[in-house]
Amino acid sequence: MNYELSREQVEFKNKFREFCDQKIAPHAAETEAAASSLRENCRRLARGGFFRSLFPEKYEGHLQSYQTSILAWEELARACPSTFLSCVLGSMLTAISIHRYG
């Protein structure tokens, strides 16, 4: 199995890292202290299309492979662990289960 990232995956990772560095990381300390900041980080991710990455176009998504999505999750966890845990584990994994299994 080839574990090298494709050019598109590297570009996606770099673009998402830049997004996290600009929109999420500056609020990480206040997110740890206040739930309202966490909600705002989740809104920033939603506006940036983060939640669409594992859903097909018929649900207004832009389906990515799991490998590509995990690259984004890693960058989000690096920028703000609280936002990662809330948005990915709390929201995305639930939505994925509902999408797949009804």
C-alpha cells in the first residue's frame, strides 16, 4: 500500500492548516475557558465547509476520502484540541453514523 500523500492531499492539508492557524488557533486559550468560544469555533468550521467533507454531493457535501479527512482532523487537533474533540468526536462521528446506518 502506498502511504505517500497525493499532491491534492498535501494542498488540502496545507490549506486547512492555514485556515486553522488563522481562524481556530488564535481562540484556543479562550475556548478552553468558555463554551461560547467553542461554539464559535464550530461555526467557523461550518462556514469553512469542514463538516461537508465526509458526505456526498446529494447532501450538499464534498466527499473526501477518510485519509484526506483525517489530515484535516490532525490539523484541527493541533490548533485546538477542545474544538477537535467537540466538533469531530461530538458531531462528525455521530453524523457519519446517522448517514451510514440511518
